Amino acid sequence: MNDTDTTPILLPDDGYNRRLRDHVHPEGWPVRPAAGVYDLVAIGAGTAGLVAAGGAALLGARAALIERAYLGGDCLVTGCVPSKTLIASAKVAHTARRSALFGVRTGPIEVDFPAVMERVRRVRADVALHDGAEGMRTRGVDVLFGTARFTGPKSLDLDGTEVRFRRAVI
């Protein structure tokens, strides 16, 4: 975690992880909820929150997406995207090792794990472009970073700022 917030630090601090962070939790992103009432507030920018807020905005609703850490949630940062990328590399290695069964001769198959992990970070950063703050804003969603706490059935506190809404999803 950083000293000033609860956003986990992405390691290693390389170009891919910086690009990921720049898309899904840009430094200095303004936390300015719109005046008035949102039709929908999605708390948590994992897959469900992204789809709910983006879909609501697409249908003409005033939508906000609130996230404490990274847009894309576990799926993008530690779950679906990284694991499927690792699995794809494992499948390639497995197929290469079995290539003689298909009449294809190869030399010894070596897995370069640092290169595999670099690919995981690259793919994750590429996917982050689609789940990123700027893309959501372009779709008409207000992206707000911080910690949300309900204060009533139609209101919440976002790090000291009141946010009012008609509907909320978590």
C-alpha cells in the first residue's frame, strides 16, 4: 500500500505496471461527484460495477463508478486476466513438449518464467485500456476514487463528500 492511500502498489515497478496504473487509477484523477442526484452509483469497479455503470450511462442514466483501488478489480489485476495469460503460456509449453506426437521435432523446451510474467503484465496493461478511467468517462460515467460509506438509503459519503443517488449497486 502507499503511505497516503489504500491503493496497492503494483510490483515490479516497470513500464507495464505503470501503464496499467495510469489507466485504472490515474494519479491526480479528480474526485468531483456531479451536483445533483445520480441515477445509478456502482460501488466497486470490478466486472459487475464496470458493466452496471457503463450500461446505465449507455442507456442515458447519470452514472457514477466508485473504486477504492483499481478499476477492473481482481479480475484485471490478480485474477482472470493474469491467470488466463499464465494458462495460455503453460498450454503452449505443454503442446511444444508433446510436439513429437504430431510428427514435429523440437529441441528442449524451456520456460523463461520472467518473460512469461512480463507478458502477463503487458497483457494486463493492454486490457486496462478498455477498463480504464478515461474510457469510462468517455462513455459518460463519472469515475470516483475513494472509500464509499452509506449514510442513508439514497446517499453516501465518499471520503467526506456527499454523493446522492436513486439506485446503488455493490
